[in-house]
Amino acid sequence: MSTKPTNPKDGVGSTKLPLHLVPDTLMIYASMAFTEGDAKYGMYNFRTSGVRVSIYLDALGRHMMKFKNGEWEDRVTKVPHLASAAACVAILIDGFAMGNITDDRPYPLDLNDEIAESERIIAHVRELHKDKNPHRWTIEDAQP
């Protein structure tokens, strides 16, 4: 059987959005959170009612704090916090794309210079203490 060196579809297809790069696990986990939202508020409620940025930033922050502190899933719903965080980000993106966003973020501040200066200070602190080797406490230390 002889084959062509390339399929003509490859040339066109390779210029398209590369959806294969997004892990399927993102879709699986986000669907858990969106199922919770559908059960509580209705499917795509955020598209009809609009999206207030601060509400979703707050929810995202709470889910990430709980995850950071060792809680994998919501104690009541059992939906993983990272799934809910992904849904928050997706709803924000969708709100901007739909144009139904209420952007109530604080007055903007360009933090790039502040971050750069902080990184210089952190590098200085680390250099001062480079001879020390303190224990870095992690969630694994809390395991029995």
C-alpha cells in the first residue's frame, strides 16, 4: 500500500485551533462544577443574568484557599475545588466573550514594577540566608 507523504487535510487542519492540547481531565472536572451550577442555578444562567467579576474572583479565591490548605473537594457537594476554580475562570472568560460582564475590579494599578522590586528583595533575603537549610513544612508533614 502506498501513501502520500502528507494528507492534504493536514495542511489546513494544522492551522486550526489545537484543541488536542487541552487535557481531557479539564473538561471532566469542569463538567462536575458546571453540573453543580446547573442543578443550583440552571444551565448557562451566567449568560442570561450576566457576570460580576468580583463574585467569581471571590469564589475562585475561596476554592483555591481550601485547596491550598489540603481540602481536595467540597465537604457537601464532593465537587473538587480545582473543578470549581476552573468553572469560575471559564465563566469569567465567557462573560468577557459574551460582553455581559460587570467589571467591578478595583481601579487598576500596574504591579509589574512592584513585583520586580519585590523579587529583587526576595533574592537579597535568600542570598543573606543561603547557608541555612530550614525545613520547608508541607502538607505531607501533616500526614500521620
